[in-house]
Amino acid sequence: MAIQISAPPTKYIIISSYSSKQLHHERISFHEPVKKFIISSTAERIKLKTKNKTVPLMDDHNKRKNNSLLSTMFKSIDDFICDFMDLPLRPHNDPKNILSGNLAPVDELPPTACEVVEGSLPSCLDGAYLLNGPNPQFKPRGPYHHFEGDGMIHMIKINGGKATFCSRYVKTYKYMLERDMGYPIIPSPFTSFNGVMASIARVALGVARVVAGEFDPVTNGYGTANTSVAVIGGKLYALGEGDLPYEIKVTSDGDITTLGRRDFHSAATEEFLSMTAHPKIDPETGEAFAFSYHISPPRLRFFRIDSHGKKQPDVPIFSMETTSLIHDFFVTKNYAIFNDVQICMNPSEILMGKPPVTIDLTKTSRFGVIKKYAKDESEMWWVDVPGFNISHAVNAWEEDDGDTLVVVAANLLLVEQSLEKFDLAEMKMEEIRISVKNKEVLLRRQLSTRVLNLPPIHPDLCRKKKKVCIRHSVASRMYGPGCTGNEPFFVPREPNDPDADEDDGFVVVYVHDENTQESKFLVMDAKSPILEIVAAVKLPGRVPTAFHGLFVSESRLSKLS
Ligand SMILES: [Fe+2]
């Protein structure tokens, strides 16, 4: 079993636990002022009838278009590596296992009208809910990891109680290039290095392809943009931490288009090739705080993107001694906090025939604390938190007039299993209190005995917690046998009312029923102890298990440039 935490309203963290059979939600209460949303009543009615379905993954022979002699030769070498040099597939990297059930990919689906099969859609849900996740366009020929699939966004757009749904790939450079080639050519750091000979051969083949001009990862990146969706500087982006964000647009007919890879006007003299998929957006200033990690010093770079979408200079962090796979981080009113984890990137492993992503159990996990507006790392300090490895931050805030930092996140209990058995990895919520004055951990405690996973927080709550009052199992819902739920998200009923109850709103989520092969969009009453269903929308296509989502109100959508 794995458990999700997601998308809380002002006081709440919504936790959903899921297994292959059932899922339920649970709320944890936080004390926090209400944030603001703007609601529009703009309505659109779209009645496209196209259906999508689960399709067999494209065989490379069916889509191959590039028949140049050089490409044919490269393809033959790649085939040889897959057929004769790769080590035998194991359960954790066998695409037959990984891409089964609701992890199997779906085809694109144009905007299609949906049927509300239960209740009615509240007016405050006018807008779009976008969920991003991996959905490989080709059947993997060799080993595969769930993290490496091409990004696809599943969006339900709601206006005036009517809904349309679409699924669209993020048209990344990788996606477009491989679509034109007819087969995947860009290696994955998770699975491309499968045995000594196969690793060396793939490195050589990759270099040859770059030299021959078959692809240009330096100029164009190679990421999948498959992880999250965020509004940065007034624009909408699909993000994945291996590359720069891709700007996307929600069209008036309920479709999604990809506008392109964006560098946020970074300085030409600055190397800016990737950023986290979990930037922290300050709802008051509109700034986005973010970072990137690298295999050579400075291994960590902290930066912000201003409210106009312009990237500010990096703060290079040279005191990051190893390359940690830092997927997420914390911000408070005055600080950014990084978890230097035991999950590391070590490219030398490739020469040993192993993936460069490794687990270093000899390393002591720690927090790095730096002022949010620091110009350099001179005032950055580190504090050890042994065995603390997060994949996602829940939240952090300051108490005692800024003398105490409070961090809440789910800790990977068996970090050594986190790469091969990510769906089974046990995570449990912890609270860690840190003294700024003494630069030491004051308190560390487990907040729940439940296994917790994927705990993103509503972006508007970032840094705003002042104190926490956690009540376990405030509310929960079991979706039923055979049902799996994606990341839930909270949408306030009255986003402009500062006096509204913190839980006055709705929890929305995509749920798939393996028994009926139907996916639904559920709207649940966040105040209800059983998360009572307010509306259920039958979706015209399946929503596979994905990563992170975002609800954007119609009013906000209309203001995106
Ligand atoms: Fe994430």
C-alpha cells in the first residue's frame, strides 16, 4: 500500500492512501488563514464525440519515418544492444510489469463532452483541473521505469456545470523528435544502463547520435515534462526536473497545446538546463522559488523567477558535496530548506553497468538552510537529520518570531527500496523542529503510523504555516474494490472570502475502476467526515496513475498570458 497526501485547503492536508484495490482519503488539519481564488461564471459547451481508449503501445515499425542511412545504422545498433547486450529484465524494470493495470498508457483524447452521472458540479469549480503523468508514446524495447514516460496531461474543464475532458501529450523536444524518428532514441538515466557492455554501448551510441546531429540535448533538453503543472509568472507550465518547463495553454475549446520550452529569460552567460518540478509560488508576490541539481559543482543551484517570469541569477551551493536527487524542497517566510538525501546521482556507476541513480547508506542526510533572498551561500548552514529522506515536502513555516523552523514531510523509511519498488516504498510523516539560533534539531517526531506518500501541498499554502494542529483521520473515503485514485486536490468554495472555513470547499480527484474500466472525476465535500460525493463525472477516457495536478480557476485561466 502507498499513501498520498495532497492539495490541502487552508487548514488541511488531504491524504489519500491507495493500493491496488482500494483508496481512501484522510485529512490532517492545519491552522492557517484562508487564501484567495477568483471565480468566474464563464461557460462553454463543447460537444466533441471522439473517444480515447487504452491502445497497444506503438510498435516502432509502425511509426518509423526516418530512413536515413545513418539513422538506420544507429537503430540497428540500438536493436542489437536491446536484443543481445542488455541484462535480462527484472520485475522492477520490465515494462510488461510496470505498464500494466492503470499504469498502462492511453492514447491522446481531444476535448470530449462528459456526463455528470451523480450530483452536480459546483459553480466554484469553473475552471480546469490538470493532472500530469508519464505516458510513454512507444513501447519500451528494453528496461523501463515509471518515471521516464512522456508527459501527458489529463484535463477536465468545467463551465456552468458542464464538463469536457482531454488527454494531451506535452510536446517536448524528446516527444517530437522520437515521434518523427518512429522510435525512442534518448537514453533514460533510470534504465538505459543495464549491464556493463550495454551501458558502454549506449553511452557510445548516444555520443555518436549527438555528434551526427541526430539529437541535440544541450540546446533542446531531453526531458519529458511529466511531473507537475504550475503557474509561473502568469503562464502555465508542465514541468519535469530533468529539463526546463514547457509552457502550455488551455484553449477556449477545452484543449491543451504546448507552446514551447522556456528558460524564463535567463542570462545568456548562465547555464540553465533544468529546474525542479516543485517550485514554490509565493501567492502574495507571485515569485517562484526553485532550484536545480547537477553532477558537478555547484551541485545545487537555488534561484527565483520573479512575478514577470524572469529568472534571477543562481545562488550556487558549493557546500552540497554530493549530487543528491532533491525532488522537492521547503520554503518559509524567510528561508529555503533543502533535504540533502541519500538518493544520489553518480555517473561513474554507468561504467559499472548500473544506473547513475544510487542509494548511499553511508551518507548522513541533512537539511541545508539558506535565506530566500541570499545572494550567495555564505550564510547557508547545514544540520544533520540522519535517515531523513523525502521525496516530497508537505510544508514548512516559522515560529517563535522566526527562531524556529518547522518542517513537515514524509520520510522514506527504506530508502534503499525507493528506486526499484517506488510504489511499495513506505513513507511516514514526520515533524522536525529546527533552532535557527543554535542551528540544531530541537524535535523530531512521527506524526502518523500510516504509510504516506506523494504529499504535495496546495501551492498557495507554501511557507504560510505558523503552527500546526494535526488531527488524525479527520475524514476518509474508500473508493471501493479495484479502484485507484490519483492525487487529490482541494478547491475552496469561496476563495475570496477570508472568513470562510478552511475546509469549506471540495476535494477533486480522478479515480479509475479496474473492474468496470471506467474512470471518473469525483468532487467530494471537504467538510464531510466521509468526504461525501457532491458530483461524479464519467470520463470518456481512462486516466492512468499519474503524478501531480493543479486546479486553475476560469478567471485565472483567462488572465494567463
Ligand atoms: Fe513530485
